[in-house]
Amino acid sequence: MRKALGLTGLLFALVLFTTIWEAAHEDGTISFLTTPNIRNLLTWIGLFGILSIAQMLVIITGGIDLSVGSLVGLVGVSAAMMLNKGQGLPPIAVVPLCLGIGVAAGLWHGLLISKLDLQPFIVTLCSLFLFRGITRLITGDQSQGFAGAYPGLRWFGNGFIGGTVAAPFVFLILLAVVIGAYLHFSPAGRHLFALGANEEGARFSGIRTDRLKITAYVLCSLITACGGLLLAFKVNSLGPSDFGNFFELYAIAGAVLGGCSLRGGSGNVIGVLIGASLLNVLRNLVNILEIPSQLEYVVIGAAILIGVGLDEFFVRRTKTKARAV
């Protein structure tokens, strides 16, 4: 909880710094706190926050999912192809089919990791290439899109409630409530933490660790598929070779910044929400402060490094206190 409070303080400090910087330079115009920028910021916080919550579920178990970006690309492109600008399947069939792709991907990961005892890093790294290759194959490397069709569906990716609150942000809050309740108020959720903290101890306690791993990866990929659909509805053109590229970095960074330990066994939804918000504010500042866009990934890499460093610091500090007692 202390880390979450610290991140909140850092978030407000960044907002204050940017506001003062803009007021002190050029004509004193402040673009960061304008309604269009806040709307845009809330949209991307919602979209990337969904992916970070998905990633959190597997990180808690001590795993990781590197295929998030490629799965987003596969789901988004598949949705556009199946809808086919009004000439394909109806949305009521396309959405469940796309979510089914996510479930199948999670089941694939969970079975390989739990039943064959393969490393999550290797399994999901292979899926990163596999899903991207399938996406390029089924499209023939041709971009897909909605071309203005299905405005009702596209509202979920770029619409607003009350003119300001982005629809993806509302979806993120609802998802955070559901996942938070699952993790902290259900036996299965508490068992996920036990699994990540000590898998062998959890197994000896009677917890069905294999089933839990499969559940975690299925939920991760299902939520990622939801995020992929919203991201597809947000943009107009989906390139099979680049749509979703590096989105796994944003997901991991948001989770790690939010307090999820890559060792497993710790994490909370509120922290991930703050971490995703902080990450997107940093991305926004890159544009507002006219920092070269090439440095965006430098910012992300530094954010992940700082998050992991802080986690290591707090772990060592806790161990030191425990020895002293």
C-alpha cells in the first residue's frame, strides 16, 4: 500500500511539473489539462490498463505472458476480417468468436506450462512469434479495417460517457472491481497468491496448482482479447505486422510499476491502475514536452527498471527486518 501511495504522489508530481513547465514556456498555454487531452489520456489508460490487469494475473503466479501484443493483433485483425465492412458475420457472432481465440490461447499456454512443466517465458515467447505469424498469414500481410462501419461497436473503443469519461476507462474500472473481488475475496484468488509465493508449499497444502495456472493464463488471454477488441475498435486501420507490437511491454510495465513482483505472490488491482496511469502520463508527457518520440521506449524501459529495482529494494528491506526480529 505504501508503494501505491508513493506512485500516486509521483503521478500528481508529474502532472504538477508539466503544468508549471507549460505555463512557464512559450505563450503560457497549458495543453495537458485541456478536455481533449484528458479524454485522450483516459482512453489510453483504459486500454493499456486492461492489458496490465491481464498481465497481473499471471505475474502473481510467478509467470509472465510475452504474447500479449501478438494476441491483441490476432484478435483485432480477426474481428475486422470476420466483420468484413458489413459483408461478413454479424457482431453478435464475431465478438464471442474473438473472445474464444483468447480462451484458446490461454488454455494452450496453461496446459504447456502446467502439464509439460515448460517455462512461461519460453512458452509465451514462442506464442509471440506464432500468433504474429498466423495474423500475417491469414491476411496476406494486407491491412484490415472497419472503414467507418459499425459505429456502435467502435464506440466501445473511442466513445465517451458524458462527453469526457472514455468508454475504455469505464470498462477498466468495472474490470478492476471484478478482478479485485476475485483476487481478494474468493478462495481461488487467494490461492493464486499462495501459488506465486511458494508453489511447492501450495501443492502440499492441497491447492490444485495445475488448475490454478491454467485458470490464470486463460483469464489473462481472455482479458487480453477484450482489450484487443477495444483497441481494434479504437483505430481505423490494423496492420497485421505492427498492430499490437510492444503492447506486452506496456502491460508488464503497468503491472510491475503497480507493485506486482516478478517473483510472484504479490500484487493488487489498485496498484496496477496507478501504474498504468503513470505509464500513460509519461507517454503523454513525451508528446507535450516535445521530447523526441524515439525516446518513448526509453521511458518505458526506465519505468520497468525502476519498478523492478524498487521491488528488489523492498524485498531485501523486509528480509532484513525479519532477520533482526
